[in-house]
Amino acid sequence: MKIKLSIIILIFSLSTSAQTIVRYDLYVRDTVVTFGNKPKHAISVNGQIPMPMLTFTEGDTAEIYVHNELNKETSMHWHGLILPNKYDGVPNLTQMPIKPHTTFLYKFPIIQHGTHWYHSHTGLQEQIGMYGSFIMLKKTTDPTFRKGIDDLPTVPIILSEWTDIKPENVHRMLHNATDWFAIKKGSTQSYFEAIKSGYFKTKLTNEWKRMNAMDVSDVYYDKFLMNGKNESQLSQFKGGDKVRLRISNAGASTYFWLTYAGGKITVVANDGNDVEPIEVDRLIIAVSETYDVIVNIPSNKTSYEFLVTSEDRTKSASLFIGEGNKKLSAPLPKLKYFDGMKMMNGMIKMNGSLDDMGMQMSLNKMDMNVVMYPEITGEAKDKTNKMDEMKMPVRPLDITTLNYAMLKSPTKTNLPKDAPIKELKFELTGNMNRYVWALDNKVVSEADKILIKKGENVRMVLHNGSMMRHPMHLHGHDFRVLNGQGDYAPLKNIIDIMPMETDTIEFNANVEGDWFFHCHILYHMMAGMGRVFSYENKEVNPEIPDPKRAQRKLFADDRKFHLMIENDFATNGNDGHLMIGNTRWRIGTEWRLGYNDMHGYETETHIGRYIGKMQWLMPFIGFDWRYRKIGNGETEKNLFGQGSTKDERSVFSAGLEYTMPMLIKAQAEVFTDGNFRLQFERMDIPVSKRIRMDLMWNTDKEYMAGLRYIIKRNFSVRTHYDSDMGLGFGLTLNY
């Protein structure tokens, strides 16, 4: 018995010593960079942005020490990795945040291969430098090893973007419906621009259906980067060489088009999983997706541009492969926003929901990239599926654009046949005006965890009922995309879902824990677009000693309030408003202080909660406080014959605010003195690229009209006429 035990111990020790432990030490520090137009704060790891590339071979054991030298918390998530839940790196869900000036060890076996990446999952740190490539190599003895593919020279490429605006401020501006990013992009869709382009009716229809201007990418970025550079060259390669590019999109909110001046692009892997090689002319890589592609260098003495272009076509980044004269890739045409607006007008109903026109939009088979961007091709004349009556474009025969239906696994990916099936359905919902993104109109903090059982097959049907595309990411698991390839459906961990599209994914629940499922556009995730999958009867996670406290901190992300303030310093007085709001609530105060005939002041404060998927309705309570010396208690009559002195007024109120067609805010309010008021206003009417108009009228016979010219993000000049304050000119500051 002792001899047998000794043999077992010897075999175990030999197998343990045979494992290769690969250690990395990552030092997280504040730094200053100049990617844009001026030096800005960023976060580096080991003194570099992107973070160091981490390389392993399948079968290794990873030991990664994260040394947090910041004065704030951080974390590290290993995107696309299948690993023990406690090392997944989601703060307040799988571990507590890494405290300042402490070290945390992530230790897990490498049980897969492929191109992946890693990033901070704390706040908005990913936007300012905390992202890097994570490569797991396939063993040459692996039966899936593909000669001519897996043995090619490889170049990891990590895509990213940079803005000189603090990401916290970007997030706040998005919640406050700024159009500064559109001004910077040159993508404003004002009435003057609509008339000039012959799309006045399209613009009217757009606003009649209560839609904002068409938006392709939420944020304007100062620079786009590949491996931290806007332009670089790989001169070590020559004519006849084949190069495998391992591409990860670490952008916080940018999709990128990929094109190559040297010819076709051969796609060989997606999200770290092999696919049957397929040649395309271009592909779009969603936020957080990875693609492995092979490019050929046609000849010597020429370097060929591998071009990545942001989806909104504002800027690009270039990698030249080869040596010699540079051959450029053809630039993508500028977006025709009014054409896109016209298309979207036909897709949306008056209640804000999308109408698929009787077409089954699924699995990217229609190539919605082309549908959304008609400037690529022109109008279709195919009557087989109602495309002609919608005047939708078709993909030209000589250009092949990748879509998910083309992806096929080299091996079968079937789930266990005898496992029970749990089917879940989600609608992706949201609106740009208040920047609320959710599943089934509930954000993370409003929804219970979704309980699943170990061993069952989970099938999810995802329908995008919003006007934006969403890259949905599942932690800790690969899922099958049901794309028509049957037993050979591709495995992914990200699925890009376009407006109107319905996709079905499925996975086997085989790794216990709490796992995040969320949109990987960083600002959508922070706004609450996600869910938590939780295994029933799972073991207690030792990294979460106080689950209730951790959950409160997790929920704080989408419950956060955002501030907006605007103040007009004019010749006839001072007026402005302040608003703080979150997903459901808004607290707003407006004020007017007169200099001339109106020697007084007035303020109104409203506290309300938005109702409904589109958040067009808001019940509120309020307080009206004003003083104006216009005579000896002179009483004014409103349109209902009710009298109200403005000499001194201090009353509470209750009411409703409703967004009408043409984006007009209608407000019905009853006061504690018995008075009733109806008010209609429309602010920020886009007259031209930088001119905005404000209009207001109410049944108290008050009215206002103004024009504002936007000079800088926080600075405008304004003129307005107010029925109480008269005509004024001034400067407007906003935050």
C-alpha cells in the first residue's frame, strides 16, 4: 500500500513539475500622454499603452500579479477566457476591486488557444489606456493545428481610440444629449443642411417621429490607434510573404472597417476560435471582437496599407506591410447621413418601436452595414423580398463583405444532446436622447440575477429593438451562433446585433459562478445594458466576503446621477438651468434674474421620474418661487381666467411632462393655489451646423424665443427675447 501511494505521489509531482508556469508582473500607474492635441492623463501598465502583450501556450498556468500603484481602485478582466469565476476580474461581482497600492494575483490554467485581449473592468479606465493583447498559442501537436495558418509569422494588433476629453465627461455629455460630438465630426443634420441637400421632408419626418439626428458612433475621437500608433510599418516582410494579423478591437465605443491595399483578406479565426478560411474584401470588427486574418504581400519594393477606418468615417489608422513605396487602400466614402435618416424613418413607428417591413432580419445575412449606409452601393431593384419598395441597397457582386452567416467552424460544435434546455428572450432597448440602454427596458440594477443550472443548455434569442448596434459579450463561456451552418456553427463570445436584427445563441452551462452578460460599448455598459447569469447552488466566492455590499457597489454604476448646468449672462438679465439625472430620475431647476423693468427673480424646480421604454412621459412634483416688483399687487390673468400675482409667489405643484412629435415638450402643471398651466417648449432646434433655436410659450402668457451660436464645447453667444425680461444679448456658458 505504501509503495502504491509513493508511486501516485511521484506521478503527481512529475505532472505538476511538467506544467509550465508563466508569470507576468503588471504595474498599474498614472501617466501623461499626447495621443491627441495636448498632454492628458492616462493609465499605463509597465510604463506603456497599450498594456504589455501577454503570451501563453495552451496547457500553461498563468500567474499574473497586478500591482495597483494608483490612488484609486482597479481590476483586470481576461476577455474571452474560460477560467475560474473568481479570477474573471469584474469588480463587485467576481472579486472586490484591487485597492490602491496593493497587489492581486490572478492564477488560472490556460485551457484554450486563440487571439484574445485583457482590460480593466473598473469604471472607464479602459478608455484611457488599460487594454492589451492576450495571445494563447496552439501546440504544434494539437490535432487542430493547421499548417499554412497556425505556423505563419504573426503580428498582434490591438485597435483603440483616444479622446482628449475625460471619459467621465464624455459619459456625462452623452447623458445630456450633447451634439458637440456631431459638430466635431461634421455630421450635424440641421434644417439648413437638410434644405441644402434636398432632404427637408426627411428631416421633418425624423423629428415628427420624435427621433434625434442619425448617429453612427456616439463619440468623436481625436485619434485612432493600432498598437498605440496612428501609423506604423512592418518592413521585415517582403513580396510573396503571408502574414497572420491577430486583431483585437479594444475601442471603448468604435467599430472599425478593415481593408487591405494588397488584395483579399482571408479570415481564419474569430473571437479566438478557428473558422474555415474565407476570403473577403472588407469586414467590420465590432467593439471587443477579435479576428485573425491572413494577408499576402504581392510584390517586393512595395508596402501595402492595412487600413482601419472608424465606422463613422471620421478618421483612420494605417499599418504598412512590406518595404518600399506605399500603396494606399482606397478610402471608404463619407457617410450620407440624410440617406441613412430616410432609411431609418421608414423603419420606425410613431410609438418608437422598429418595424422590420415584413423582413426577417437575422444572423447578419442581409448585411445591414450596406442597408444602413447606402452610399456604398446605390439603390436596389430587387423585388424578391420587398427591398425595391424600401429602396434598400444591395451588396455589389464584386465586393465581398464578411457577415456572420459566412463563419463556419472546422469542427462540430454541438452542445450535449441529453441536456435540458433553458430558453431566454431579450429585447435590446434604449434611446439616444437620454442615453438609456437596457434589456427589456431594465438596467442591471433593476433586474434580478438570471438563475441557470450547471449542465443545462442555455439558448438566448436576442432582438435589437433600439436604433443602435450592440456588441453583446458573455463572460466565461463561448457560445454557438445559430447562423445556418448546422453542426458547424461558429463559437464566439461577442455577437454584434444591428437594429431590427434577431439572433440566437446557445451555450452549455459548465463553469459555475456569477457571470456578466453586457453590451461592450463601454458607455452603454455603464448606463446599465447587461444582466448577471448566476449558477444555482454554486459555491461561495471567497473573493466576495460581503455579497450585499458588493451588489450595492455594482448597481451604483447605472444609478449614477449626471450633472448639466447652463448660464446665460445677458444684457437684460441672467437666466439658466441646472439638471441632475440618472436612468429614471431627473431633478431640474431653472432661474431668471432681471436687470431692467423686471427688478426681481423667479425659479422653478421639478423632480420627476421617466416612465415607459422611450421615456417620453415624466410625472413630477415641483416648487415655484418668484418675486417681481411691477406695481402695487397687480394681478395678471392667464388664458383660463385665473389670477396670479407675480409680486410674490411661493407655491408647490404637480404635473406631467410629455414629449410630443417634433420633440416638443408639453407640460401640464397644477399649483397649490389652484392655478393651472400648460407650457410648450422646444430647445436646441438645429437651425444650422452651429446655430440652435429655443422656443417657449405657456398659458400664463409668457413666451421666449432665442438663438444661440456654438463657438466651443462650453461656450456660445446668444440673443433672446423674453416676455418678462425683454430683449437681451449675451454669453452662454455650459457644463
